[in-house]
Amino acid sequence: MKRATLVSLVLLSLLVPSAVADQQRAHFNSTISIGKALPLYHGKVRSRLQSFCEPDRRVLLFQKVPGPDIKYGRHQTDIGGKWTIEVDVKDLEPGNKYYALTRPQDLGNKIYCEGAQSEVVTFVGE
């Protein structure tokens, strides 16, 4: 009986540090903005408390359509979190709706950047 208790304690001691380590990982909210200055959609990824979550984030631009949305383009943010994706003018029609998103990212040094999605913007014409 004592041996089973000892084995249980050893196993528990191996599991607890990993659970505590995950709790010590810092999670930071992100936001992403979108604007348009034709033919460019642009914006910025922001994280109020952690500037590590702004540079080198992958941004995806989607066109909102009935059914699954269409991935239109992607870009990496610069050191300040800014991104730009050019939309081909021939693809733009009044009423087209676009949004940008960035997925969650684990930086590996106890910093976890949450994902974010921008508002949907509508192309109204030139």
C-alpha cells in the first residue's frame, strides 16, 4: 500500500509542474484594425500590454461571401504591427465586404498572443 502511495506521489509531482508552468504563461489580447486606401487594405495589430505581440504577425485578408469566406491575401506585420495587402482593382465591386484576422501565436517564451478579427468593411466604389 505504501509503495502505491509513493508511486502516486511521484506521478503527481511530475504532472504538477507542467500545469503550473502553463498557468504562468502570459496571455495577451490582440486587436486588429482595417482601413482602405484603394487599392490597399491596411491596418495594425495592437496589444496594449505586450509589444511582442505586434511585430511579425501573419495577417489574413478575407472577402466575406455567402458560404465559406474567400482568403484574398496575407502579409506579415512590420515592427510596429502595421500591415498592407493590395487588392486587384478589377476584383473590387461595390458591396464587396472584407475583413482581416490574425491567429493566436505562442512566442515560446511564456508569451501567448491571442488572435483577433477586424470589423467588416464594405467597398462602396471609387
